[in-house]
Amino acid sequence: MSTPKDTALSACRQLMEPIIGILLRNGVTHKDLALICKQLYVQVATDEFGIRGRDTNLSRVAMLTGIDRKEVARIKESLQRNEQSEQSQQHQDRLTRLLSAWHQDSDFCTADNQPLPLAIEGEQSFALLVRRYGGDFPASALLKELKLAGVVETLEGNRVIATKRYFVPAQSDPGALLRAGSVLQDIGSTLHHNIYKANTEKLSARAPAPLRAQQALRFERRASNTRMPLETAAAFQQFVEQQGQSFLELVDAWLSQHEQADLAADAPHWRLGVGAYLFSNLIAPEPPIEGAPNDEGEKP
């Protein structure tokens, strides 16, 4: 009979297989990963397993992680959270917000939400779009990045137009790798929340809305079929891209409608969103068992 630890390790093998593939393709050895894992064990045990909201003490972290107290102390002293991934995700969110506004703000799009060609500078221009939605970044730098990603094209008359509504970095771009990490983190965080953190008991309607939202189960669903003929893969991909894009545009419009543009940087706020992804696994036919009867009931 398998234990909860055995089950968790089996789930970990499934989770880690694609991650190991990414790491190997980027020259990351098992020793590099082991070091990161040790740091993360200490970080998560410290942040999430304290009593009454306090950080976990050294002895409890050592007990939970299996790392001796001296090593835990050394890691805690030297541990500086790597903010590169978070900063990259914020930058990608900023570029997506800019592209989304190009499709929704009536100053920059048509009545049916098609992006207008924009001059680089001027009253109705890309520079104005950046000032409203791009944050504290030079318009020229953002434009260059959007062109490199293939989501903005140059037209005659020194004008530019968006060709896509969402920013997805090129696969060769380091930003694509950091984005992959943030996507896996979002999926993993939702699963972790639903299994261990969500309050499955219905909270009182009098409970504050933020508390109800924080403890509610998060939406997570899949639709799949394991008996699909090979010739359906391309059609299914096209179907998902069309319907998924339409759904995400509805979500994007809802978020834009409800966002608070003048929210103070130090005010509590949510990062809300939905992810959609296609998965595809080729199932090879199993070889016949030696001595087993064939379809006619005869043995070979």
C-alpha cells in the first residue's frame, strides 16, 4: 500500500520530467538543481510552515527538510531571492497590457477592436500608448522588443501596427525560458492551493470578500481523450488556438474593465488571470504479448 510520501514522489516524477528536459537543454546539471532545491526547501519551509504566521525556526526547518541546522542557518543567511523571474514576468505582463490596450482603447483601435496603425510620435501615436500603458519605459525600447518578438510590424509612412494581442517571447529568447518558469509556477501554485490551502467548507456570506476569494478553490479543469486518430491533431490545434484566443480575449476585456489604474504601488492587490494550454502525447501501440491469442482467438 503506497504512503502519501510515495504518492507525492510519483507526482514529482511527472512534474519534473519536462522541467529536467528544459534544464538539460540549457546545461544545468543535477548538482546545480540540487543546490537550488536545497535553497527552496529552506525558503518554503521558512515561509509556509511557521506557527501563527511567524517564520519557521531553524530546528523546525531542519526537521522538515532533513538539512542540518548549521546548513539551514548558512542558507538562510546567504539566501537572496532571485527576482529576475518575477521582474521578467512583470515586464511581459506590461507588454501584454500594452498590446491589449491597443485592441481595446478607442484612441488606438476601431469600433470592432481592431488595432489602428499608429505613428511613432504625436497625438495618436505609439508613444502615447506607451505613456498610458507601458509604464516607465522608453517607447523606442518597447517598440524594438515588440518588433523582435514579431507582434508589431512597421508600415509605410513610419507607422506601426500590432499583429497579435498577447506578447509571447521568441523561443530563443531567454525571456521565453523565464516565462516557462512563471507558467509552471502558476499551474503548480493553483494545484498546491486547491489540495492544501483552500477551505472546502463554505464560508459565511458575512466573511470579507478578499477572505472568501483567498480560501476558495481555484478553477482548474482539463478536457482530454486518449483515443484520437493521428490525423485529428492539426485540426484540434487550430480549434484550440481559435477558441482559446477568443476566451482569453474575453478574460482580458473583463480584467481591463475592472482594473484600478491609479492603484498605489504599496496598496494590497491581486494578480489575477487564467492560463490556457494544449497538451498532446503520442501513445505508441503496445507490442503483442508472446503467446497471447490474436483477434481471431488463435495463438501465433
